[in-house]
Amino acid sequence: MSCEASERIIVALDGMEPEEALFFCRQVEDLRWVKVGLELFVKAGPDVVVQLRDQGHRVFLDLKFHDIPATMAGACRNAAGLGAELITVHACAGSEALKAAQAGAKDGAETTGVAMPTLLAVTVLTSWEAQRLQRELVIEQDITERVSGLAHLAATAGVGGCVCSPLEVATLRAHHQEPFALVTPGIRPKGIALGDQARVMTPKEAIAAGASQLVIGRPITKAEHPSEAFAECCAALAM
Ligand code: C5P
């Protein structure tokens, strides 16, 4: 992956209508990567991935697949065929499902003649807290331990990276060197409102901790001048 700052930042297209999302991406100068999540995908359908690609954008398809192996394989085959280059799966689907997902993605990419995407494993959603994990799912491990265990499971199954909170990046990077991808949301440039993100890092701190790419949404999408906000995030990385 290029080390250029604009390649490191993935803009999350949340809360937008499909046309608005496409228009927004065309307006932001030098924007390379965008994240299509469940909200936009359910409204716009797979076409939005193809349209974004046709506009020259690279797509992180964040649908967090978690199912039986055959279904994971089929979903990843189809996602790869759309040209999504990063695709999320839940690590707790287990090694057999993760391997099937990898194989499905490879098959989809080869059949369509596109590059093999990188699958990213989701470990523990940050909306969980330890006490509730214990009470509701009878999981006794502390969250850091569980995140590390699930990241290890994903890496062993051949998955190319993880999505993690900025505060987990350094620990995971110590065990998983590049090219294992660590993609992190929870990024707030200096002086920007935290909103509902409590545990955040600045773009520069997260990259220094070992993140390969950053997901940034509202600090760019809700900025008065999104192009400038994006450029400032890139500049902060280049400094
Ligand atoms: O607007 P903001 O920069 O907070 O957006 C971050 C994006 O990353 C959103 O799409 C959000 O759903 C996602 N995300 C997150 N925290 C996680 C996992 C995903 O903020 N732990």
C-alpha cells in the first residue's frame, strides 16, 4: 500500500442518501478511500459500490459478515466481485468460516478479474463493555485479552487484518507486523468535537501507534468545508 497520506484515510459515508454520498465523494479533492456501511448499503444496494469505483474511489465495504462458512464464502465472493477492496467479517464466526470467507473472496476476485481484497476481522464491538459481555454472553475474559485472541484467530485463518480501536493498535501491532492491516475508527483531529466517540486518538497518533489506515467520518463529512477538513487530516499525517 502507498504511504501517501490520502491513501491512509478512509472516509465513512454514514447518514447520506445514495446520490448525496456519490456527490460528496466527487467534491472532496484527492479523496481515495470511502467506507460503505450497512446504512448506505441497505438503502443503495450493491450498485453504490460499483458507482463509487466508477468514480475512481476505492471501497471499504463494512457489512461485518457473520454466518456459516458457506454463506460467508458466498457473501465475500460477491463483495469481491463488486470491486470492494476491504471487507469486514466477524472474527467470532470462527476459523472455518474465516477460511471460507478468504477462499470466497479469492474466487470472486479471480472470476471478475479484480485484485484480491483484504478481509478485515472485527473483534469485539466497542459498544460492548466487560460486565455486559459477562452477564449476557457469559464471556469472562477481559476485553483486551479477547480482542487479542480473536485477532490471533483471524490472522491464523489467513485474514489480512483487523478493525480495532486506536487504543488497541499498539498491542495488536506488537503481535502482527505489516502487511497485516490494522484499520481504526475513533479518530479525531486536534480541536474537533468528540461527538459519541469517547476513546479517541489524533490521525498522527494512530498511525504512529501502528495503524495502517484510519476511518474518519463526521470530522470530514460534517465539516463546513469537507475538502479542507480532508486536506488537514492528510497534512497532519505528512508532518
Ligand atoms: O463519524 P466517525 O468518525 O465517528 O465515524 C467512524 C466510523 O467508524 C463510523 O462508520 C462508525 O460506525 C465506525 N466505527 C466506529 N467505532 C467502532 C467501529 C466502527 O466508530 N468501534
